[in-house]
Amino acid sequence: MTRYMLSRSLRALLTIFLVVGFAFTILRLSGDPAMMILSADAPPEAIAAFRESWGLDAPLWQQFWGYLLNIIRGNFGVSMRDGSPAMRLVLESIPATLALALPAFALNLLIGIPAGIFAALHRNSWIDRLVMSFSVAGHTLPSFVLGLLLVLIFAVSLGWLPSGGYRGVEHAILPVLTLTVGGAAVLARYTRSSMLEVLGQPYIRAASAKGLRWSQVVIRHALPNAALPIVTIAGLMFGGLIAGAVVVESVFSWPGVGRLTVSAVGNRDLAVVQAALLLITVSMVATNLVVDAIYCLFDPRLRASSGAHH
């Protein structure tokens, strides 16, 4: 297991490096921060001085190398707009993002898993078809479209909830609901698939043949064996919620990491964008590592195969 996790950790570090490198390059090739911050009417001398002061006149590889060295030292740069430490700005916006992500994740579990189990236990019934229709619709509908529809219905037409802002619990309902629908739909589909696979196994038929009530068979034998894939998907989903909040926060004017990132991209505030992307990438990669560890701990076949290959 140690070698398996070491291999996964090295892949995680490589993933972080590639994402950081790609974002660093694209940000500098997609537009000149000096032109965005100083405006195109600024004197050429001012633009040249700005580029020199921020190191933008150096070759790209040299800028990237300096950026990596600064990261190792714990220096993530400062905002080009106001000189504030970039990582501090990102960390200050995390509580707002978690205020959406954590309730949405809890609702994903409370809705998606029971719905998937219920659909599997009533396979090919109208209940199953209803749950799967919801799953397909929720998975395919873009979050920004769903968010706008919810605003149109509950804020504009009915006037029950505010359309955006960050002042109370009522302001969080629509963005949390937007994040929940897609995640619960995906989790319901995977839960149903995992349960159906387990329910078709011989030991389930053997347990039924022993005279156990069907509820006992499901709770004692089916659910524990179907849990591992469900836990895996749920873990990956939690990491994805942080990244998924980017669009939702923009739709609902929610001051989290996502909205900060979008604003910084528009302003070409390179250090802030890089710090936000680094944090999002690390959170997703760390979640994947935790999921890999759980999988390895609870699946003896994976431990055996990883030991054999390594």
C-alpha cells in the first residue's frame, strides 16, 4: 500500500505542476496585465516601467522558474491591483465558498444515495424511471443555466428568495440548491448502478434463500458491498464542488473563491488567479489522494494487485 500511495502522490505532484504551468503560461499569453491595469492610453514609458517592476519583461521560462522558487519559499505574490498578498485574498474568500460547498455536499449524500438505492430496489418501475430521468436532467443541465432558472422562478416570478448577495441564510438557498442538483443526480446514478451490480451477486441470492427478510439482506449484505464505489464518487464530488462553485458564485454574486478568480482573470491580476487555481487544484488532488487511500484500505484486491505490480 505504501508504494501504491507513493505512486499516487507523485502523480498528484505532477498534476499540480502541470496545472500551475499551464495556467501560468496561458495567463501571460492571453493578455498584457499592464494594458489592463494602466489602460491602453498610458504612456509607453509607464507601461514599460510596470512590466519591469513586475518582472513581465523577462523571458517566460525565467518568470516561471522564479514563480516556482517563490512558491517553495511560501511567497505566492501580491495583487497587482492593491498590493495585498494574493494567497491572503484567496484564503479570506474560502469561508464563503465552504458555506456553499459543505451544505451542498451534505444534500448530495442525503438525496443522491437514498434515491439511487430506492431506484435499484424498484428496478424498471416508474420510480426507477423517474429517478433516472432526474439523474440525466440534473447531470446534463449546466449549473449556470440551472442557477438562472432558479432565480427566474423563485426570485423574479415568486419573490420568495433573493437573487444574490451574501447577507443571510436565505441568500445561500438558491446557490446551494444549484450545486446540489447536479451532484445528487450523479450520485443517484452511480449508487443505483453499484447496488444493481451487488444485488445480482450469488451471495445475495444465498442470503435470501436462508430466509432473511429482504430489508435485512439489503442492509447487512448489499449496502456494505456497494458502499466503496459510492464513497469514491462522493469523495471526488467533494473536491469538484470547490471548482464547481466558480460559475455558481458568479451567477449569485457570492464572494467566494470562484467569484474572486473570475474577477481576477478579468482584471489580469496574475498572482491572485494563480493562487486561487493553485488552491483549487491542491484541494481536488488532495481529495483524490484521500479517496485512493480509502479504496486501498477497504479493497484487498487493490492492495494485492498494487503490491504485485510494484
